[in-house]
Amino acid sequence: MLFLALTLFLGRVIASPIPNDAVPVVDLGYELHAATVSEGASTVYRFSNIRYAAPPLSALRFKAPTSPLVNHTTVNYGQENVICPQASPAWLITAVDFISGVDFTNVPTTNYSNANPPAITPGTSEDCLFLDVAVPQAVWESRLAKKRNEGVPVIVWIHGGGFVEGDKTLDGSGAGLILQSEKYGKKGIIYVAINYRLGLYGWLSGPTFEKKGTANAGLLDQRFALDWVQKNIHLFGGDPARVTVMGESAGGGSILHHITAFGGQKGKTPFQRAIPQSPFILPPPGKQAQESLFAATLAAANVTSFDALQSLSEDQLEETNYLLVARSAYGLFRFGPVVDGTYVPASPVTLLNTKQYDSSIQILDGHNSNEGILFTSPFITTSSAYNLFLKDLLPNASEDTITYISTTLYPPPTTDGTQGYNSQTGRVSSTYADLAIKCNAQYLHTAFPNQLYSYLFAIAPGWHSNDLHYTFYDTPSTNPDFNVTVAETLQRYIVSFAKGGNPNAVDVPDWPLWSEGGGVQRLGREDIGAVDDDVWAMRCAGWLEVLGGYSST
């Protein structure tokens, strides 16, 4: 939104090249899908907008994804990019101004609960469960000579956006990753990117809703797409036994949900490696909070039942979603994953810390040096305002819990900065970053000791999502501060990890395994190398104590 650092929250349509008669066609069993040819430093076949699930419309609205119908009568060229209906919190406009340097000293506090929604994003459709597959020419041409498990590694991208916006083309095409994977005579990797339902379409829940609807439908969309990869990626030349799922922010938080799916009781996940970047998870709302949100949804839509909500026109439901998301409290997005008793038997934080997850996964995670500032309100300038902020984050927390957080974990700022901050803004930013992102990474580190790699992206300003510009770098940047060496190094790390579970590769600095108190690979403008972890383990342990006794109902 008007600022490069916020591409996480933007949706855009990318047009594909015009197809020609010579391009590859894949038979998926249920449809024929043609590629377009993307020629640059290497030739890539792009199979765009492949339907991986049936349209979630009419009776399938708010339900778990199902298999698409068979259609062998026409060849699908996937020329029109599809974006799921989405919305943006009104506070993001303030956030952009604040991190851009606007002075809010004399600006009255904004009440976002009455905010008017922005214009509806053009080009969206509820029929949006599509994915893209990018295949290097050499991989495609050699696929028939290989057996099912002799293909190349696969990276599956899950986009971020607070569970309320974003799409599979939001961050890039994967071209830079493919190019790095082909260096030194290698055949490269296959890159897959998926859409999933957002906002109320994918994340409504609660006892009344779940009598007819399915909680966590957006999460189940992702799992359905991952299962699709297992069934079909060999047709493109990929190896289903070497799948790495990668995602940032809400995408990274989603990955933690998949690692802990079913509490680890239903076998291995449909991927072997994971790269969660800035894994975003807030404490899940309890049943009462879920029920309240469903009631608010019915009221915003001016209906009184699930059936009536399910029967609304696409425009009416989109307006409802926009209104609800726009009026989210500062730093919040209103919708997201919940504990559903099956796929999500408990919060991933709880499951990771009670050893209820698939322990076979190899992991590379990362976060930015200044994660919290994007979500920090400029209107919090006193300790009393800080306490109100805590009550927004944890609406059912007891006064004792609020006191513990505000005096023991994050005491008022001091001028010497011994707490890691010296202002109320820094206090809020640290609190949010730890709870929503950095401690989630810490819990992963504890769950996967001596088998995990972790990076700290420390190129200023180090805001949330800044590392994505480096992850998806593929063309010369017009930003004079952009460090191409760091971008290509990060990409080399990622593709090396996807290929063999180890990021270390030719011509990049050595990256050690994460270890207690150290072993984080710092990606800086001047140098790259191992440093002490910047996560305050004591505070993460404190959050575990808080969340263990916190009632989210």
C-alpha cells in the first residue's frame, strides 16, 4: 500500500504471455492445461491458474475444498489471473504513514471500529482455488525419462497477508529462485504458488457456524493444494518426496499449523521440508469469541442465519467482508485460524511445546530485525495506553496477566535501553513482534533442536516482509540501497535447502545449524555470518506461561 515494504498486503494481476501452438500441455486426469513460455536468463514453462479444487460457490461456500469436476473437452491456457476476495484493515493506512516518518504527536487517536472500507479490490472472484506451476524447460523435457520419485525438488509458496489479503502472484514469480537453482549445470527446481480463501470466506468459525460450515476452510485449502502437489507434480518432472513448503507471515504461520496438523497423529505431512519466514500466529480466539464474530458477520450482512449468509450474492458478501476487516483493531486482522478439534487440535504453540507434531520435517526459518513496528500504533504513548493495547491482543486476559506482561515481561521503557527499547513505541513493537512472530520461531527451534537453520534479515529498516524483496529478486532493482549479493545469497541458501535439507552451497558463506543462544545466520548489508540469536528466550518462556493459563473464550 503505497510503500515497497508493504507488498505483503497488496494484490496485483500479472498477465501471462500469449500462448502458442507449440507449448507443452499436461494431462491432469481431470483437465488439460497448457503452459506459456517465459524466456529470460532461462526458459521456463508456466502452467498458470490450474484449478486444484472445485469452485467454493453456492452449497460449497464456507465448506472444505473438494475435487474439481472432470473437463477434457478444452485445453485451459490459464491466461486470466484469479485473486480471492480480500480486504485491508483501515489502520494499515496509518501504519504506512507512521513507518514513513509522519509525525503523529498532535494527531487525534483514530477509532478504527467505525472506519469506512476502502474500494473493493478489482479482479477478484470467489472461484479462486487455483495454483501456478513454473517448470524449467530442461526439467519438462526430461520428465518422461524419469520414474515418479526421480524428479527435481519442488518449492510450494503460501503467500502472506494477515489471512485477509494477498494472492499467489503477490510476491513474485519464483523466477529468481529457479535461476539460482539452475546454476553450475543443475536442472533446477519446480516452483508452485497457491491461492487460498481469505477473510470470512476462509476463516469463519464457531459453534453455530460449524453446524453447517467448516472452520479453517482457508487452511484446508492449503492442505488440499499440498495434497494436489503430491498427486500431480511428477507429471511436470517434480519429485513428490522432495517438496519444500515456504511461506511468509500468515503463510509462515500456516506452515506451523500444517507441521502440527492433527497433533502429529495422522502420519507425515505432504511435504518434507519447510521454510516459514516471519511465522505470524496470534493466540487463537475461543468459542465465545468465534461465536461473537459470526454474529457480527450476520449483522454486517443484514441476515440472521448461515443459510442466508451462504445465499448472499458475491457482491453483498464481499462488501460484508470489507466492512469487517476494515474495522479491525490496530495490529489485528479479525480473521484467522482457530482451534477446531481436528486439523487444529490446539494452538501450534501448544502442540510444538508438547511434542505433538511431525518431527521428520527439516526446517529453515527466518525473521526480520524490526518485525513489530508495522503493527505498532503511533497513538500508544503512555503505560495506560499500552495496557489497553494488551487487552486488545488478549481480550480475556485477567488483570494479573496484564500486570505480569506490563511489569515483568515488558516493563516501562528506560533511557538506557536495557529492555531492548527506550520508548513506548519500542515497547509495543517488541511485545507484538515477540508474541506474533519471533517467539513462534523460538518454539520451532526448541521443537527441532540441532536440525534447523535460522536467519536474521538485518538490512535496514528490517521491517516485516522486507526479506521478501530479496527472496523473490529476479530483475535489476531501481533501489540504490538494494543489495543484489545478499538477494542472490539468500536465494542460493533457499534452493540448496530445498534440494538437500542443507542451505550451504558453493560460493556462499557457511551457515551453521541453529544452537541454543547462537547459530542464527545474519544477513546484513556489509556481511553475512553467524551471530547470537536476537530472540529473548526469557520473554518467549514468559509468553508460554501466559498462554498456558490464558482463556481465549
